[in-house]
Amino acid sequence: MTTVSLVSRSHGVPEIALLPYLLLTFGIAWGLLGVYSFFPEQVTAKFGEISASHPGFILAVWSPAFAAFAIVTYYGGVRGLRAFLSRLLLWRCPAEWYVYLFIGFPLVFFAGSAVKGNLLSDPFPFDGIAPMFAAMGFMFILGPMEEFGWRGVALPLLQRRFVPFWAGLVLGLVWSAWHLPAFFLSGTPQSGWGIMPFFVGSVCLSVILTPLFNASRGIILLAVIYHFQANSPL
């Protein structure tokens, strides 16, 4: 089964579902973060300051997954949702992609750090092994859960209309734009980052992830690992 047909045949999701998927994804995330932007004092007094571990922020980050589950269930029912979730358990993929995921990807970060001159400035930014695993565990269930939506639903739908490169590029632009509210809220990880480097980086990550996703025939697990490697505390 081709990547393009993974959603259409297994889960019954038509191409037109891309619009409601995006509306749900942006509506949940921008709505939750928007109340903090427009009513900061009232919302903070009632729900606490926003942070990476704040339930509201986590719900916003998970909005692509919530939207994906809703869309797949609407069109494919429980059976379609079960088939969709089963793609998280698949793992077969050309070996070179695993080499890239677990060796090549981290080396890119270390090489960048070496170029910047801070490779050895803080080689182990944790107080011990337990805090390290706690941070890694948290990051594994935060951002990577987005991939149920971005690559699980949006990318296959886009590839019905565009060739993989353009589909990855368009999705990267959408993915970057979806993050924008977080850059304007103090307490979020993005509040201390530059928008343009993040924007360009996200588009590049999306383009690179597209052939990996296609080579694995639509395995969500590898997209999750890829996203985690991009956010890994190490």
C-alpha cells in the first residue's frame, strides 16, 4: 500500500478532510494560547502561569493529535481509528533511515554546537541520571505526539495533490505557522527563541521527514522518533 493510500483506504479519510483537520488543529492550539495572550491576568490568576508543563500548553501541543483522532474516527469509525493507531507499532524501514535517526541526526546537533564553540561548555546539563530520563520522557510525550496529525493525516492528504517535496514544504510552512502564538507568551519554550531560525528549521525538518515517512510506508512511530530527536534534551 502506498503512503498516499494509507489514509484514504485504511481509514476512509477524503482529501477534503484536510481543511477541517487544520481548523481543529489551529482552533484548539490558538484558542488555548490565545486566552493567555488576550486575558493574561485573569487566566493566570485562575489557571497559573503558562509553561512547558502547564496542562493548557500540553493540550495545545497535542491539538494535531486530537484533530487527527477526531477526523479519522468521523470518517472511519472505531475500526478506522484502530487501524490508524496500529501504525504506531510498525517499525520496518530501510536500515539507512535508522542510522540517520539515531546517529546522523544527533551528529548534526553536535556539529552545530562545535561550530558555535559551545560543544563542551555544558556536556551534561542534568543533576543526575534520573532527571535526565525524566526530561527525555517528558519530551517524548510532548511534541512528538503532534506526528499523529502532521505526518499521520496531513502529509498523506497533501501528497494526493502534491509531489512529496512540495507536500513536505507546504506542511512545513503550516507547521511553523501553527507554533506562532507560543513565541509571544513568556513561559513557553519558544518565547526565548528566534522566529525565523525556527521557521526555516521547521520547514527543513518537514521536507527531510517526508522521504523517511514515505520510505517506511507511513509509519507514525518513525515520525515520532524523528520529532523527539529534534527536541531531545540531550
